[in-house]
Amino acid sequence: MYIELCRLLFDFGLLVLIWVVQLVVYPSFEAYSKDNLIKWHKKYVNRIAIVVMPLMVGQLSFVIVQVFKDITIIHIISLVLVSMTWASTFLQFVPIHNDISFGFANKQALRELIKKNWLRTLLWTVIFCISLYQWLS
């Protein structure tokens, strides 16, 4: 019960975070001039990492514990989905954010960032729904 509650809290934290990023933060990047975006973005990535990384590590840790504690199809699906968010974050979004920080972003690149982030938004939403379902079952 404790593991499921902790996981639900981490999943909820990431759910709220990704929807705020998707609907507020990423679209706001288009409102900045290129120079101001570069300045702000360097601060943003450092600050958001302080919030995102503990949540992602906690989520992954609790999913791994669930898999080792009780191998079920729902736990394996959760692990696959969480792994997909990690892969997407580090293989796709870290390079995009590096490009923005180094000044290689234009309006089209920022729109692509928003478009591509729908995958992570969907993944973290589904992960939360699975976690909530487990908690309520």
C-alpha cells in the first residue's frame, strides 16, 4: 500500500508538471525575442531539472520496486511506459533544449518542441491513470 501511494504521488507530480509545461511553459517560449529566450532558457533548464529529476527518479524507482515485488502485466506496462518517458526526455528533449540554449531555435523549432512534447504528455497521463487505477483497485 505504501509503495502504491508513493508511486501515485510521484506520478501525479509528473502529470501536473507535464501539463503545465505543455500548456504554459513551452508555448511561452514563442513570446520571447531570441536573445531573451536564450537567457531565460538557460535559467529555466537548470531550475526545472531540480523539480523534474527527483520526480522522474522517484517514479522509476517505485515502478522498479513494484516489478520486483510483484511481476504483473500492469507493472511491466508501467515500467515500459516510464522507460519510454526517460528515452524521450534524454534522447529527444535534452538535445532540443541544448539547441535552444545555444541559440539554434526559431519559431518552427519551438512549435516542433510543443508538438513533440505531446508524446510525453500522453505517456505521463496514461502512467498516472494506471497508477490511480492500481490505487483504487
